[in-house]
Amino acid sequence: MRGFFLHASSWDLDKMFSIALTDHLEGPQDQPSTQIYEEVADLTHLADHLGVRYAFFTEHHAHIHQGHLPTPLLFALHLASQTKQIHLGTAVICANLHHPLDIAEQVAVADLLAQSRLAPGFGSGSTPEELSLFNLPQSTEQERHTQFKQTLETILNAWHPTSSTLPHPASDLPSRCFIAVNSIGAAKIAGHFNLNVLFSHLRTPAQYNQYRAAYQAAGGRLQIAANRPAYIGKDDQTAWQEAEPALRTLWRRFKQEGKIPADIKEPANPQDLCAHPINFIVGSPHSVARQLRDLHHQSPYDIANLELRWPNLSHDQVRQSLTRLMQQAMPLIASPP
């Protein structure tokens, strides 16, 4: 069964979408990595209890994008032994940083140990800084996509029951794999192999629709996950007050990274900080339910993939945000007033 597990007899979330969490395990460079790991693990335990379907963890090296986790597959496997029903995933393993056969072997072992609760996600590229860290050459988008397609072919062939590569994973492992899609080219690759799709929160609903059309035209028929940052407060006013420091930090970071033009002045109104490309969802459970329904109406998806942990939000605030999402917002989505 997909989606929210509490009170399942009173409503059926399968008619709409299930919930996933993605965490980049970000934090200041001088913050102990173990503290970040413990916070994300605690949030994943809570997500498992509340009925969240997926938890994805990202790959970042040398504190690029402020990430503390270079090995998301290892973290997912660690949490698989501590949870009961949630699927643990990678969003994503950067395929161009690893040998494809090594990826295939490690994922197969991890999935067997996780008793088929792995949801591996793969991406075609990584940052220029990470490529330099691994002494790898820069490449064009077309070169990355060509290499990515070959990598996926190698991985899927290695998992085939007739392959000499060991171990042989469960036969449904490919159907649990996700591909990061941020372009038409990546959408076509995901469709070609009929793998699930992970959209970025940096994209608009119109772009989601373009990617979905390319994915389906190439043969894709599995799940589509739409990503959004989110904060759910007890009411709208409180939500905006508590989220504003995080929003301003994220807005300034995006401007520093060039995602927001340098000549744009920082908005005084916190609501204006949520515009594209940040695309942050903030509000009471009722407001967040409405925003997720609106996004689903603009561009239908199967999984609402949310990022809840941000700088200037305490761990307790993030826990409460997740609890409100699952216990208050999701019933409103499944049975709108």
C-alpha cells in the first residue's frame, strides 16, 4: 500500500499521491557530521512511524552544497535496519563519479540486506567542483547523457538473472529505481528504461509537464516525484514567522550561487521569497494541503517529494512540520472539504 498508513480505513490516499522526503544532510562545515546524521535518522524514524513512503538522501563531496554525506547508499542501508516500512533511497548517486559495475554491485548488496526496501536514485551529473575533486573532465550535457545511458545499461544488465555478476538482486529492483530529471534529455533516458522520475524543486509546473510528456513518449510508465521545499506551521501566521529566517538564508544562498540575478533586491515580504526558483511551500496544514493539490492540478505527480530540513529551523520545528504534514495536511488532501 502506498502513502499514509495511519487512519487508512477512513480514506484512500492512493487516489492522489504518496509522500517522500529528501534530505541533503546539509550543515556548516564545522558542525559534527554525526550530529547531522543523528537528526536526519531521527526524522526518518518519525517518517517511518507516520507512514511516509520514501526517504531519499543525496550525495555531496568535500562540503559542496554544504553536504556532509558522500555515501547516501551506506546511510540508506544503515537506516533500513532501524525502520519497518519506509523505502530508503538515494537522490541521487552521481553516476559520472563511479564505475557502473561498482554501482550495480553495491546497490544489489544493499537492496538484499535491506530486504527490498531500497529505492535507488541515479543522476547523470555532478558539480564541476566534484568532477575536479575526482580528477574527472568536464563534459557537455549531450556527453553526460550518452555516458549516463551507457551506465544505466550496464547496471540493469548486471542485475539480470543471467548475468555472471553477483549478487542477483530481487527482480523488481529496476521498478524501484529513480532517475533525476532536469531536462528533456534526461526525461527521455528515464522513459527509455521505464524507470521512476525525480523532478527538482528548481523547475516550474510547465517544465514538469514538458518532462513528463517526453518521459511518457519515450516509454515511461512509472511514478513521477515532484520536489518542493516545505514548512508546515500550526497556522499561517506562525508558519511564516518561523520559516522566514530559513527563507531569507536560502534566498541569499541562491543569489550567491547565481540562481537569482545579482540585480534583484531581496523582497521585504517573506511570501515573495518563495517565488521561482525557490518554490517553497509554507503555511498551515490547510494551506499546505491546498498548495500541494494546486501543484498536482497544474502538473500531476505520484509522489510529493518534500524537503523539510533547512538552516534556521530547529530539529524540533522540523519534526513538528513533518507531523503536521502527515496527521493534518494529508487527510485534507485525500478528503478535501
